[in-house]
Amino acid sequence: MRFFAISPDRSQQSGEFARKVAGDGRGAVAFSLLSDSHSVIIDHYGLRDPAYAREKIDGVPRPAVFVLDQQGRVRWSEVETDYRERASNEEVAAALDAFE
């Protein structure tokens, strides 16, 4: 099982974020942080938040979690419209357990 976080941030920004998290005593980020600075994946999954259209930061995605099988098919997803809302660890764990 592998975990990835994908964001529109450039690789350098993601690295700075990971160092900040580790420096705050929350432990090291134990998964890969992938850059989608041109929003290719964000747009493929329809995650671009329209609230940021035509803004300097256009391309901001909605918070989302996807569970994919070995063939890359989406088996479970949770997409939020409010950036303050996220799928819980328990919800993600249950989705992963359902596909093992």
C-alpha cells in the first residue's frame, strides 16, 4: 500500500511544508508529496475549486481523498466543497480495509 499527497505547490514548497511539519514536533511526513503545478491531475479528477477561478491562485483543488486499486481505478473517494472539511482517518482506513 502506498500513500501520496498531490498539490499544486511546486516541489520546493512541498519540501518546505514537510520540514515545517517535522519541525513542529508532529513527526516526519511519511509519504510522498507530489507536485501538480500545472493542475493536470487536479483537472483530470475535476477538483479545481471554482471559487478561485480567474484569481492569482487559480488551480486550487478541493480537498479530496481517493483510494485506487492496483489497476488505477478509483474504488472510493471523498471530495469536499469546504476546504476546512476533510475525510477522517477512520473513513480512509475503512475504505482501505474494504479493498484489501
